[in-house]
Amino acid sequence: IVTDLMPLYHEKGRMHLVVAFGCTGGRHRSVVLASEMANRLRAIDGIDVDFVTRDI
């Protein structure tokens, strides 16, 4: 879904997109999913990714 939205964001002149994940406890699935998404987005040319964990 996010990769499909990126061209639409660029067309509208938007340069930043924030995606947040959470789970009970915040230390397991959410970190794995966020890390995987960041890695996949980094593989796309023209997309810079900042990956930040809050509660680890």
C-alpha cells in the first residue's frame, strides 16, 4: 500500500510520509514489521528512509 501511495505523494508535492507501527508491549512484531518496511522502501530509487524506534 505504501509503495502505491508514494507516486501520489510526489504528484501532490508532498515530500514526507510518516508510518507508525505498534503492538502490545511494543517490542516484538511492530519492530520487525517496521524494520522490514524500511528495508523494502530503501530498495526503491529516490526514496530516503529514516527508521526510528521509540520504546526499545
